[in-house]
Amino acid sequence: MIQIYSTRLMVEADVIKSILEDNGIRCVLWDSRIGTVYPVIQIRVMVEEEDFEKAEKIIEDYQRENRKNEDGEQINN
């Protein structure tokens, strides 16, 4: 497996994992238990190498659709 995403926030890792799984991509969280105890540790979202490009596009689309400014307001693309 290969790392596609990392974060210090468990909820963020869970959202990415859910989005990928909803799109048929098998993924796992590594370091997730440590990340909840020691928040400075990165939680890594891992996917199969053959799914990397598809997963990367899905994450990019999600991030583009959910961009917010400093006030938390949605930024239109």
C-alpha cells in the first residue's frame, strides 16, 4: 500500500477514508490509534498502488469543493 494523504486530525482521516471507500477504493488508516493519543503524529491514509491516481483525483475534487476562507465561508470555484 502507498500513502495518499496524511493529517493530524482523526476526523479528517475518517472523512477521506469514507469518501474513498464510497468510490470503491479500499484504504486503511495507519497510525490512527497513536494519532488519537499523540495528536502530533500523522495519521496516514493508505491505498493500493493501482488505485493511487483515482484516489488522488477524488481527494483533489473533494478539497476543491470544500474550500473555505479564513471566516469559514465557502469559496466558489
